[in-house]
Amino acid sequence: MSIELQTKLRNFLINAEEQHITSGSVIYKAIEDNPWIEKDELKDIIKKAISFAKKRSIQGSLRYEILCDILPEKVVPNMVPESLPPIVENRCGEFVRNFVTCGHTQLPQALIHDGK
């Protein structure tokens, strides 16, 4: 899995338009196929993909500068908080249990990010 993911990220970093390459887009690409990837594995894969893409970019180019700004130290460490307040943990757990046991396949409209 990690070789496939690394290849996917390499292709994205080399072929995407510069304005689409951000820390967020790299993380999204990395977790869209495997949302439960371990943090250390994710960090390593991103680091390798960026290194590969930087070697194929012209030093000083916009793409190269963007790649230099997307460092694993900036991307991964705070993706998951160390802890959540108990009330949040309880509500999230309740939501997940109810969502799964009720056989829902889509999020309720109120939980969609744009709120519409």
C-alpha cells in the first residue's frame, strides 16, 4: 500500500498545477484511500514523495519553492489532538454507534460542512 500511495503522491506533486499543491491537498490525497493510516507511516510517505518531486523540479522554480514549504513537520504532527474533552468524546462515540446501527449511508444535511 505504501508504494502505491507514494506513487500517487509523487504524481500529484509533479503534475498538479502549483496553486493546487498545499499541505492540505497532500494530506487529503494521502488519506482519501486509507483514512486510518498511521501518523508515522503517513509522515514517511509524504517525506519520500516530496523528496522525489523536488529532485524532478528546477531549483528556484515556483513548484520547487512550494514543495520546500510542505514539510512533514508542518503537515502531520497536529492532525489528531492528543485528547478531547470527555463530552466531545462521548458525543462522537454516540454518533458513530447510532450512525452505524441505524444503517445510515449518508450524513444528515446538518452535518455537511457547508451547512446548506
